[in-house]
Amino acid sequence: MSATSPDSAFTFLSQGALIQEFKVAGHNIVQSFPEAKFYQTHNDAYLGETIGRTTNRVKGAELKNLNGRNYKLAANDGGNPNSLHGGLRGWGKKDFDGPKPVNRNGNEGVRFRYVSNDGEENYPGTVECLVWYTASIEHGKTILEVEYQIELVGDECEETVVGVTNHSYFHLNPGEPTTEGTVVTLGTNEYLVLDEHQIPTGEIATLPAIPAAGERFTLEASAPAIDDCLVMDKAAPDSCPLDTRSLPLKTLATISHPNTGLHLEIQSTEPAFQFYTADGLYIPEAETDKGITIPSRGKRSGIAIEPSRYVDCAGREEWRGMCKIRKGQLWGARSVYRAWKEAEGSNELPPTIELDKTGLSVGFGPYTSVVVNSIALRRFDANEKDEEPDEPPPSIELMLDSEELSPPCLNVFYSAPDTFHPLGAQGPCVSVDVEHGRDAE
């Protein structure tokens, strides 16, 4: 499926309704296999798969007090006694009907359908899962929207538990073996505290490995190592609807890599997401039908960002309202992935900019990192000065050499990631009132 350009296109497979290719400016930004057969033989890591009938872990591989009885599930979580990602052969290993071409919300798309029968992986009730992928280009960004819907369609039981997400591993520097150097900004730093078996204790706390929400950090060769469920909505157990699709999108994460200029923003209506730096990832070497060797892939060769409900909400009765459905009810979720490549040179900034007594107006590209000493910031639009711009200005790092500035003001024009305003352009800007001009520390 194309987002109007061969350099921005998607490939999906019927197995697991999985994402095989997510191309941005000619780069595939998801870990994948070139042939479908490897998703059956080499994909213990769930590359690109639609995860279900439940996501993440179910404590003790058992559903207690559902339909008045208990259900034993497959314990497939390595050394932990839990059920993981729907069992031994979850939905990511099943063949969906599709892709069926559709036009959804005015955009080109495809639909997949899977019917999971009563008793599959010992889950009760026959359910129908629908997956829609729609593609578009907006302001130079390649956009993939993913929508899920699950309905209990069988008469075998009164209730069941469900959940679904996508398990792609993103890599924005695809020419290198690891994600080292990836710059990350997360929408929260609160997480579900886990016990020794990777099951939530019920406590929500600040994750010490990452900075505050909205602050950037860089993935190094081996740190930070994260495999946690981050919480966007702490009230979700009491307030999260079964179908979140009508809720506003929240930005879960943005990632980028300076070597390629590739960026990815992930938004979702879901109350949480698993963030995994893939320190336990291993994909063995393989050989295609044409004799081409596919190299093995090891730890930190991708980043999984999985929008979801809380871990173990299926097993934990006080959280089960997020995932338990009855006849006539729908479970739903929606996520949007926006990716783009910044223009070459748009984030370059000389280490020192001298300001003379006449002041200076400077145009910077997106996401330029700047530090200014002793300033006050106010935002306005150059055309409508009584209104603030829709998006906040980028953080600006600037070294001031002048001891005294007159007039004490620097106007910095900034742009959205898909555009660039040259010097003097009329567009959103930041007015920086310099109180004391001296070298930044």
C-alpha cells in the first residue's frame, strides 16, 4: 500500500496482519524479513505482529473467576510462569482474511479480519477481530493509522477478555546493527512497578531510568535498558472505556536519529504502552530461496512501542473492566504513526552566534537544541501576534558572546519538521528577551 509515493509505502502480510514494511524517504524503519515464511520459522520476537487475543502478560497463565470459572492458559513467558502475547500461537501467528482494499475516513487503506474460535489457546468465546491500516501523506509526513475492533460473536459464554496491539520494532538508523544514538522523548515517565515475575504489583511510580515526560534522552550502547509498561492515564482502571477510539490521541513517544534525519511520532488513544529497548532480542541468521543470507539480529536492534491497556488487566479482576467484553459490546483502539525525514542541514547550528548591538533574526530548522542564558520566553505568531501557535517552539541552544545587547531581543523563526522557513520568513516564531547577555554554561 502506497502513501502516494514509492519512497513512502507499506507492506502488510496476512499472517498476523503484520507490518512487513514501513518506508519513509526510501528507508524501511521496521525490522522485518524479506520472505513471508520466516515469520513462521524465525519470529519468536513477534516482529510486526498483531498481538492477541490478549497483550503482554497474564499472571500465572490463568484467568480466574471469568464466567464463574477459571481458565488455564499456556505458560510461554520464558522463566516466568505467565502467559505472554496470547499464548503459544497467538494472533500474530494466525492467518487473517485480507488484505481487503478499503477507503476509510477518506484515505486509502486495507482491512484484515480474523475469527478466533471458542477455546483457542483456551480463551472462552468466539470473537471477531478487525484491523484497519490507512495511509496518507500530510505536510510531508508519512502517516499510518491503525484501528482495531473486537466483538464477542459466539454464544458459548457470557463474557471474555481481549486486547490487541502491534509489535513492530522500529529502527531509524537501518544501516547499523543497533539503535545506539536514537533520541527519545516519551509522553510519561510513570510506569507499572513489577514483581520478580514481571507482573504489576499495583503501584504506579516514576521510572528512574528515564527523565521527566517531554525531556529528551539518547539510547547508548547498553543503557538505558527498558522493558516496562508506561502509564499515560493513571485513572484507567476506573475510567477507560472498552472502546477508546473516540478519545483524543495522546503522544506516547517521538524518536529520531541524527545520522539519518529520520523521525517517528506515535500517538494513541490507549492508556498505556510497553516501551522495550530490545535488550533480550535475538533473531537467528536465515537464507532466502535465492540463497541470500539474512544476517542475525541481536540486542538493541530495534525499539518496540506497543500501545495497550495495563499489563495483566485480563488476569487482575480490579483492572478487568479495561478488557472484558460481553455480547453487544465492542473493544476498540486507535493509533497513529507519523514519520518523516528532515531536510539535510536543517538541524545544523554553529557553536557560537555573535549578536551585535543591532540584534539579529535567525532561522533554524526543526528540533534544533539550544541553551540560552538568563532569558524570558514568550510565544506569538508573526502574523497574528495576539494568538499563540498551535505547536510549542523547539528548545533552542544558543551561546551568547555579547556582554550587552541593544535592543535586548532575538527573534528565532522556527518551522514544523516538514518545512523550513529561511531567514526573515513570516511564520511562527519565538521572541527571546535577553536580560543578561553572557556566555552560556
